[in-house]
Amino acid sequence: MPLLHAVVLALLQGLTEFLPISSSAHLILAPWVLGWPDQGLAFDVVVHLGTLTAVCVYFRSDLGRVVKGWVGGLARPAAPGPAARLGWMIIAATVPVGLTGLALKDWVETAGRNPTLIAATSIGFGLLLWAADSLGRRVRPVEGLAWTDALWVGLAQAVALVPGVSRSGATMTAGLAAGLTREAAARFSFLLSIPVIALSGGLEVFELIRSGAGETTWLPMAVGFVVSATSAYLCIRLFLAFLEDHGMGVFVAYRVLLGVIILLAAP
């Protein structure tokens, strides 16, 4: 892979992983639009691990409190504190996507990488995001999540395995529909991404090693990791600041426009 391809694709991953516009869709569409060969799943895994590093570093304080509270709560299961409760909710919300991912893995990696499907999901789930942002009460903090809300967000995350839906977009949509504030919906979405990216990335790394990862060109991989991690960190910071004063309208408009363009350009 040329280094220019690695930089462009890693930037796309870093800038879209945590925005509600679907990073997987952009990684699939970029080679199609630019006429490049598909970068392959190995590169996709590396840049996803870059974004995992970014979110862990950015939310290191929150992550530390959740892990500490969850571990401490194991000794007091009858009365878990807020951090332990949030930790259990993250685990519960991860179960649906784990089970669905195992069932749909082959389809997502083959038939799911389809521009027309991506266009339809981009438009449809973009409109759902707009409805949730416009009609949601937006009054509850993360600490106000109920167990049913966590499972609802988890189910939305499972649906987001379909390319073009957007993991962050689906989980924020579910969070906003449950009455979370925009900041709370984004924060829970980002924390929820950590086990999902870690588990899926770990599985793909294991399969790559088993299938002969020694043939991989490592320089583009290293560049992709650094670029995706750096751009994702900056994106998280700017996105959370943006949400303080703005809604999801600009992302909805982008999703709809992207979907329309794909439909017009698709053969």
C-alpha cells in the first residue's frame, strides 16, 4: 500500500469513527471513489486499534473510575456505586453486538461492503438521528441510565454492524431517544466503543496471525495507526465541544447528501 493511501484512509478512520457518519462506510467507499484497490481488513483493523488508543487516552480518567469502581463493586454486589453500575451497563450493552458480530461476520466482510446498501443506511439512519435529536428530551446524564436504556443502546450498536449505519450514530440515536443529553449520549457511546473495538480488533489480529501476517507490509500499517490515533483524539475533543452549542443537524445533512451522491454514482 502506498503511504499516501495509508495516510488518507487513516485520516478518514480517525475523523469518522466517533462522528455519527460511519467510519466503515468511508473506508469501504474511499477505494471505490478514488479507484484504489481495497485496503483489506488487516489495514482496517490497524486503524481501528488506533482509534481505540485515542478513546482510551481521552477518557482515561472516566475509564479508570469505571474499572476501579467495577472491580471494587465485585466485593459489594448488593450495593454497586455509580461507577460500578456504569461498568456493568457497558458490559450488558456489549453483549448484543458480540453475539450479532459472530453471527454476521462473514456477511459484513463480503456482501455488506456494498455502496447501495451503504447509501440506504446512511440516509435512513441519518433521519432517525435527526428525529431522536429533535424529539428527545435531552435532560438525563449518563448516571441516569436505566438497565433497559443500556440494553436499548446495546441493540442499536448491534444493528450498526451493517455498513453505513454508524456505531456512534446508532448508539447516540438510542441514547437521545432515551432522554440523554447530547453530551451524555456521546460519552456513553464513546465508552461503549472501547470493549467493542478491543474485542473485534483482537479477533481480527488473531486471525491475521493465524493466516500468515508475516507477509503484511508494516510501514503503511504503522503510519495508519499513528495517523488514525492522532486524528481520532482531536476529533473526539472537537466533537464534544461542538455538541455543547449545536445539534446533530450538520451530520444528518451530510449523511443524507452522501447517500444521495452514492445512489446517483453507483452503477
